[in-house]
Amino acid sequence: MCPVAEDKTLLILGGTGEAAALAHRLGQVSGLRMITSLAGRTRAPAAVPGKFRSGGFGGAEGLARYLATHKIDFVIDATHPYAAQITANAAAACAAAGVPRLILARPPWQQQLNDRWIRAADAAAAAVVLSDLGRRVFLTIGRQDLAPFAARPDIWFLVRAIETPEAPLLLANYHLILGRGPFAAEDEAALMQEHGIAVLLSKNAGGQATYGKIEAARRLGLPVVMIDRPPLPIGETVLSVDEAAAWAEARVPAVPEPPSPHP
Ligand SMILES: NC(=O)c1ccc[n+]([C@@H]2O[C@H](COP(=O)([O-])OP(=O)(O)OC[C@H]3O[C@@H](n4cnc5c(N)ncnc54)[C@H](OP(=O)(O)O)[C@@H]3O)[C@@H](O)[C@H]2O)c1
């Protein structure tokens, strides 16, 4: 009698559209259990197939303990390209626990003809270059990285968030709007014109959902201060959900064929 292969457990580190798409893609794979982990920043995240957990693990050591306790067979780090801490933690924890790890990193946007990009190494560098470019800034980099812009009462920020923040933002002079992508270029251009925006401040997130603002800035001839991506740790990396799904499927044992009725 053939031994029955055990189910495999995949931990998806999420918080992106790609992580959710991957969970949906792998939801029907027999022999595969999935757990999607979110940081817990969004109050009402969209449901995904498989199990779901929320909140930090407690650093790389905490994540390594989680891998052992939950018998995780492999990990796909599908976090946002700027979520550098969890990506570093995943690299360290998987190495310590001997658990295979894949990074799913969507390709960055490439500068096009007529794009006016000014690259900044990080948010602090972006805050320095901003004032030479204009005093009305559309800030689209998330709420975690606002500290370098706090001491800038000379700049008015239009800030977009997915949910109403629990506390006022760290900025001296701002207007908050709520919105969840995808955002069309026409709508982004109209929004920027309505608010008299002079500069767009962005991360190079990649993907289509938030590319509309980049297209809109190009059409309006506006400069874009583009914060560089943090470097990725060494490790196997793919650029698409399809490739990540194939990597996971290759690690799940094939379901044995039922015995033939006519030997
Ligand atoms: N940074 C962005 O621009 C951005 C944009 C869109 C979405 N996101 C998503 O938002 C989440 C937080 O981003 P961040 O930039 O704050 O991350 P980060 O700086 O890399 O991580 C900070 C801490 O948050 C916890 N954490 C982050 N992602 C987690 C996950 N998927 N599951 C469990 N714990 C997680 C970890 O806590 P412990 O050390 O306690 O484990 C980590 O050390 C990520 O899941 C990311 O995919 C980020």
C-alpha cells in the first residue's frame, strides 16, 4: 500500500493584492493548507481562502517559533516592497528554521518619456528635496513614514488613506481623503487639479492599482519625488502570482491516482 502523503502548510506573509490573489489561486490545491498573515494595520481586511492570522510575531525569533509551532513547510513573503522589516525577519527566521522561503516582489514601475521623477533614497531624503519643487504635495506613501514631514508647516499635504486614522496625522498642514485603489489616471489627474497639487510624493510600489497617479502626474507635467525601494534580502524571488503559485504547487505531493478497476 502506498504511504499517504501528508498535507503541506504554506504561510503567506500578506498585506498586498498579490498575497490575496495568491491565496485565491492556491485555495483549491488539494494537499495544501494555507495561513495568510497580516500585520493588523487594516481594521476590515478582505477575506481570503485558508486560515488567517493578524498581528506581529515578535521579531525574527517570534516568527521562527511560529514556523515550528504551526509546522510550516514553506513561506511565501508576498508583503509590500517597502515592508523591509518583516521581509528581513522572514529571511532570518526561515534560515534559522530551515524552512524554504520565496519572495513575491512585484516589478517596480519604470520611468517613461515625459515622467519627471526625482529619486530619493528614503522618506527623510524626500523631505529635503520637496521644498524646492512646490508647496502643495500629494502624499501617497502611507501613514507609517510621515515623521520626516512633520516639521514642515510650509508645505500643505493632500494625504490619502484607506481608513480614517485613529489619531491625527503627524503633519502640521494637511487635508485627509479616504480611498482604496485601483485609481484611474483620469480621476487622479482631476483630484490633483482640484487641489492645486504641485508635486506628487510616491513610493515605487509597482503594479496597476496605484499607477494612475504616476500617469496623471506625467499628463499634468508634475514632478514626482519617488522614494527608492529598500533592498531585498538574498533569496529566491519571483515577480508574479503565477510564478509564486507554481513554486508552491511544486512543493505539494501529487495526489496518487485511484487504482485501476482493470489490473
Ligand atoms: N510599507 C508599505 O508601504 C506598505 C504598503 C501597503 C501594504 N503594506 C503592508 O502592511 C503591512 C505592514 O507594513 P510595514 O511597512 O509596517 O511592515 P514592516 O515595517 O516590514 O514590519 C513592521 C512589523 O510589523 C509586523 N508585520 C509586518 N507585516 C506583517 C505580516 N504580514 N504579518 C504579521 N506581522 C507583520 C512585524 O512585527 P513583528 O516583528 O512583531 O513580527 C514587523 O516587524 C505589511 O504586511 C505590508 O505588506 C505595507
